[in-house]
Amino acid sequence: MERIRLGRTDMRVSRIGLGAWQFSGDAWGAITYEQAKAVVSKALEVGINFFDTAAVYGRGRSEEFLGRAIRELGARDHVYIATKIHGDWLRRIDILTSVENQRRRLGVDAIDLYQIHWPACWHNTPICETMKTLEELVDRGLVRYIGVSNFPLALLERARSCLSRVDIVTSQNRYNIIEREADKELLPYLRREGIVLIAWSPLAKGVLTGKYTPSNLPTFEDVRRNDPLFTPRNLKLVWPVVEEITRIAKAHGKTPAQVALNWLIRDPWIYPIPGAKTPEQVVENAGAVGWSLSDDEWRTLDRLGWEASQKIIYVTW
């Protein structure tokens, strides 16, 4: 597994990480602790050393599963753990409480990357109160680096202006071949400022794997059924992109998921964190590394994906 430096940090991470949203619970299909541990074990085996979770995933369940698995596998000294604080807990008193709960669930002295999950939409907490508290956590050695998630550019800039001794090192955003809003202003800024974009939903929640079609939607029990990407209209719209991904995959002896991830990792400032519910999916994700699309293939997917991204409609009623 190729290793890279994660932006301006000292972390040497595998070229792709593992997202642990799927450890949340029934929304993604019931997954037991032993299944989660098997996923983490296989990730370690194939060289993945960066794991991303959040307090809100299963109300701490994902953090507990991930932390326990890493401890039982004896891997704490060999991995980096990123987590996120609930976007409604951004007052100083809430941050100080939450970080202790999260450190306990993860079983760590210091969280490697501590991210704000989303801006303070409901409580209107001043952004500088939040950022200065995160800076305090770094000063106290409870957190090593800080990042944000789902922040618009203007708020990211404001958040950075509140800091005096540390800086934001990552911005986690929904980004994949067919969801490209970050290209408009955020990603150019991140590249210029040396901030890594951690891409969540790098496979568009499975759309880019070809598993789902306009006539084969997720089951009603699947949380994805309510995602606008899975409306028949949008699936039909992006299907030419999926067909091209599939064609390229066959030419390289790869899977569509590996092609979609390989398209992302061409950019050194993009870091995908695909999830996995089985060890086999971990192996498949890892197979996105160690080979490259041709320039023509990359440009074709870039063009088709961008064109589709501008036609997707997120309005569902």
C-alpha cells in the first residue's frame, strides 16, 4: 500500500483510508462487533492505516467498535484515528465534554485528527468560540490536528482566522466523480492553502459501482433509498458515467469501484475514505492503489462526471 504525507501534518497515511460510518447500526444493515473487527483486521492486513469515524455514527457505536478492534488487534501505534464532533455540540463546554467521551470510546490518549462534523446551524455558537476551544485541545495534547467537515468556503476562512497557534489541516466533504460542487471554489482554495480534502462518499454511496440501476433501487430498509442520487431520474442521468467506468474497469482488469477511487487519488490533495462492510470490500478498495488510469481515461471520466454533476437534482418533493 502506497503511503503519502497527509497535507501539512506529520502523518504518513495509506493512499486511501477506511470510513467507519457502516459501523453505525441498522441503517446500513446490521453489523456486529465481530464483523466490524474483521473489516478493521483486513484493512490493517492490506496496509490501510487511516480510519475515520464520528460521534454521531450510531451514537458512539462506531467509535466504540473501531477503538475496541484496534486495541484488540494491537494496532494503536500503527494507525491514525480521525473522528468528528457532533455539529450541535460546538460550545466550549460541549466540546470539552465530548472529547473526553470520544477519547474514552476510542481508547486513546490523543485523537490524531479531530473534525467539526458540520457548522453550528441550530445553536448559532460563535465560530471563534469553537475554534479557540479546539486549539486549546491541541495545546493540552488531547488532539493532534484539527479539521472541518461540510463547511462552505466562507465559513472555513472565518474559522481559520480565529486560530493563532494551529491551523485547519483537512476539510471533509462529499466528493466523487458525479458530485463535484467542491470544484467550483472550495477545492481550488484547499490546494492553494495546502489543506487536504477528505472525500466522503467517494463511490457516491454505491452508485458508481454499478450495483444500482433505475430499475434496481436500494430496498426501502436501506438508508440510501432516501438519497436523491437514487431517484430513477438521477440514476438514469449518471448511468453513462457508470457505463464508462465499467468499460474502463474491464480494460484494466479492475472493478468499477477501483476505477472510481483511482480517479480520485490522481490528485494529491484528495484523500478518499470509502467504507466497507466486509473484508472482501476492504480488499477491493485497496485494489484502487498501485496502478493508474491513462490520461485520456481520466479526462473522459472527468468530463462525463462534471457534466452529470451539473444536471443532478437534489429536490425530491
